[in-house]
Amino acid sequence: MTTELLREPGQGRTFTVGTSRVVVKVQDGEPAAAFSLIEWSIPPGAPAPPRHIHHEGSETFFVLEGELTFPLAESRVVVVAGGCLHLPPGTPHTLANEGAVMARALEMFVPGSLMGLVEDVGALFASGMPPDRARLLEVFTRHASELVG
């Protein structure tokens, strides 16, 4: 037995991470979902996460509008609208909107529980102060991830 899940445009649970907005489209644990899918709206110059790696999960970004820059271990990749970047486990990375317009992207997490890291970082920012490195380290460690650099 299958149960379909439809989220119309604009639908989905929302939260913020700093000045960026997240809309949850598919969440781990929803009917037959072994992944999570979120839609980011990232304004120019929004706070970027520190460079990090995920030991047990991958992330895939599909840019819908604008562009995102991904500083990786030894390169810097700019992904424009229509482009896709897959980051397997163990890939050092961060991301930023260095452009002049809002960037929108879909991000898929496998396993879907990795989305909990984004939610927990968002909760740190929601306290009103940018989180300090010690608090970020604790959150990343809890999600089998590590700050690097």
C-alpha cells in the first residue's frame, strides 16, 4: 500500500536559518520517504555554514533561481539556475549566495534524518545571536558531521 504526498507551491512546514528561509517538501519518516527534500530561499550575503563534512550522508543541491557558490576542499564551484551539485559523504563543503539576487534551491538529504542538522542550526540562530563555534560543534557532532577549518 502506498500513500502519495503532494505539497502544492508554497506548501510545507517552514523555518529559518539565519536570514534564509526553508520550506520542507518531503521529510524523512513521511510515507515511504527515505530522504528529505527542502526548498531554500537564500538572500545575497546570508550567513553561510562553516565548512563541514557529513560522515554518513549525502546532499544534493538543484538551483532553481540565482546561483550558489560551494567552496569545497580544493575548489570553488558556482552552480547557476538549472545546475545540480551532488556532495557524497566525506566531502568538505559550505555554500553561500555571493550573487546580487535571491537564490532558490532544492536540497535533498540521504538519509533524510540529516535534515535535522539544518533544523538544529536554525534553532541556534532563532535565539537571536549567531551561534558560537562550540554550540555549532555540538550540533554537527550530534548529526554525524564535523566542522573542518
